[in-house]
Amino acid sequence: MKRKALSTFSTFSTLLFAASIASAQAAAPQAEPVQPIAPAKIQYPDRVELGKKLWFDPRLSRSGFISCNSCHNLSMGGSDNLKTSIGDKWKQGGINSPTVLNSSLNFVQFWDGRAKDLQEQAHGPIANPIEMAFTHDLAVDTLQSIPEYVAEFRKVFKSDKLTMAEITLAIAAFEETLVTPNARFDKWLKGNKKAIDAQELRGYQLFKSSGCVACHSGPNLGGNSFQKMGIVAPYKTANPSEGRAGVTGKDVDRFNFKVPTLRNVALTYPYFHDGEAATLTEAVDVMGRLQLGRKFTSEENADIVAFLKTLTGDQPKLMLPILPPSNDSTPRPKPFE
């Protein structure tokens, strides 16, 4: 009788333990491969304000017309909505301009990852002959000729140095503030189950089950790895960009690109490194076939597109800076030479 009582107690304890585990699992938040974006934490506000001026200042270009914002328009999702950007003397850029929004969350910068961080990335366009077509020396000379800039650099960096290092550090500090929290999907992740509708939820479930999250995961839904464009079938394009191979020189890296973020993707058309996908519907179809080996039905495609549109967060709200005027000794722009 005693043995039977112990057995009954043991069975009851096991059931009670199993019930408590199930209850805890039900109460715990579901682990998702995507996490909400946190608001920016500004550590150096003076540096950010200086960087904002430099971001909008076209005098860092040879023509005196192109600024960072020209190709990464903060009124247009941090991109320019062109297949490839327009550069100095109306030259055609070689690759689609990636959004600058949430770029601080990328593990490297540029499609081919040739810059390790935002500061290093900011060096590139200024001296690129197809983009801003200036030189680093002329950029420094231009800013040094403007007393207000000289004084602001001295105030921000506590020294008389005004070099490309300080210029790019300030631009990077500004870019780090360009994050977009509070997307409807983020609200859903935080527990507001009414933040997205049934179709959008179906799209997210399909996004996960079909394998999209293998590359598009984390807070930025991308930007954290290199992947080959055209895994199941080759991607055909007239664009000469070769991705990582252009950096490493290795054929194995050909067509390996940094996975783009899907944050604010409804605003950053056209898509892919060559800008050949004009719409999200087209992009989802191509990605399904070439990366996953799956042909989405029109209904499945529409569901995924609906989900992707929930990823638009709060866009940067900022007051346009008033730029200090040029001095008599400031190098003059040469837009037509």
C-alpha cells in the first residue's frame, strides 16, 4: 500500500512538473529570428550636428552640387530610387545605392563589404571620380577655408585638427542616428498582436518557413553576412559588379554580396545590386526561384509583400542645417569642366 502511494505521488509529481513546464513555455515570448530595432543612443550630440552639416554640404563634391544626401536621400528611405545613382557630370554609377537607414547595424559597408565601418565608408564617395569626384585634400582645404567650420571642428574635437579622419568621424556619428524603430512588425514582436493583420502574419510565417530568414534575420533583417546571388540558378545581369570577388580577387567570391537589409524595403526600390527588380513583387519572385528553388504562387507572393511592408519604421525627423557660407578663399566648384 505504501509502495502504491509512492508510485501515485511520483506520477502526480511528474504530471505536475510537465504541466508547469508547458505553462512556462506558453507564458514565455516566442523566440523569433528577427528582433526589434532599438532607438539610437546619441553619445556625442555636437559631433552628430557637425556630421549632419557635412552630410548635406555639396561643397564636398567637385561640382558643388552633389552631397551625401543626393544618393542617400533621407526623404526617400535613405536611397535615391534609381537603378544606379547619378554622379559627377551625369555619370552613371556602377551599382544600386543601398539605403543609409540602419546602416550602423550592418557588419560591413558597401555591397562588396570593402569598408569595415561607417567611418571608412564615408571616405569613399568623396574621392570617387564617378560619384563626388573630389579629392580628400580638396575636401579638407574647402572646410579649412570656412571660419565657421574651423571653429566648429575645434569645439567638437577639442583640437585644431581638421583632417579626413575628423570629417568622416562626424559623418559616421550622424549616420549612426539614422535608425528606424517602431515599425508595425516591431510592435508585433513586442507583444501587440493587433499591429499586423492576418495576411501580414501569413507572410511572415511563410517568410520563415520557406527559408528567407536564413539570410534576412536579426534586427536589420540582413546586413550580417555575404551570400551568393543565384544559388539555385544563375542570376543574369548586364551589371559588371562582381561583389566580393572585386575585393578579394578570388573567383569563389564572385557574385557574393552583402545581404541587404529589408528594413524600410517598401521605400527603397528598385532592388538588388543592379536595381533590376522594380517592385517588391518581382523581387520576391526572383529571390524565391534563384535563392530558394521555390516558385511562390501569386497569393504567397502577395502575403510576403504584405509582411515586408510592415517593416517601415519611424523615418528620421530632422531640421535641415544652415550651412556656413564660403569664404573668399574657398575653392570654387567646377560643375562643367
